[in-house]
Amino acid sequence: VQEVEETAHLCVLENLHMVYIDKLEPERTIRMISRIGSSSPIHCTAVGKAILAEMPVEDAKELIKRLRFVSFTKKTITTRAALMEEILRTKHRGYAMDNEEREEGVRCVAVAIQDASSKPIAAISISGPKFRVSGPKLTLFIKKLMECVQGIEKEMGFSTTSKHRLRRNSV
């Protein structure tokens, strides 16, 4: 948060929602209004899509079958097919995006945290106004998120030699 000057969240999956269990805010006047303990659906959040992308495909499909696709903005993903496409893009690039899907004017990038058995157990994100979460800054945010997640996973015993983690290093 000190390096990127945007809000960071730590979230965990609970049923079909991501629950915000921690939050750090920058010393800025314009910042995210969110509460620890609140939740958001997995289909319209970067943290939700990051978790889904790290699950075995069949597990993700089972969760998606149970989703009710509520639309929050004109950019919210509202179909299973569109969500699966976005999960595949997320899996390929190693990070997830919420491009004004949950709230107009807000962008978010997220990376899943995996335990030593490669199971996604949480996700961290950087969120902010779309005018600040774009261009070269977006690239920096993704790099910082991946570094942070790699540090957390290393402390938890995750092997950094997997292909997925090597791809994350190339961003």
C-alpha cells in the first residue's frame, strides 16, 4: 500500500462470495470505501475471479453453475460463458481484473494466494479509481501484487518452481 498508494484487500471464498478479511488504505483523500467482514459475489470481483482461475476447472464450473448473475453495472459479467472466458484469460495472464464490474469508476486487480498443495486459499487485490488504476501504474500494481503473493506463499511452503509461478515472474 505504501508503494502503490491504493487500497489493498485480503479476501477469502465463502460459498459464492468473497469476504473481505483485511484492508489497508493509503493516505489519500480519494480511496475505496469497503468494510472488513463485508462480501461481494465472485463473478464481479477480481478476487473472486483470481480464486476461480486457480481452482481445478471442474470445481470452478460447479461453483459457477450455482451462481445467480446479478448485474451491478453495465460492465458486470452476466453469463456463465462470459465468466468462463474471463477465468481462462485470468489463468493465462496470472492475475484477475475487475474493470468497473462491481462499482462504476472503480478498477481492481487481484492475485490468488495458494497453499503448499497449490490450493487457492485467499486473494489479495489493489483497488482504486479507474483514472489511477490504468496504464503503466496498472503494470506496477500487478508486479507488486505478484511479489507480495510470492512472498506469502514462500512463507507458507509453496514451491516457487511451478510453471504458474514462473509465468507470474514474467509480468
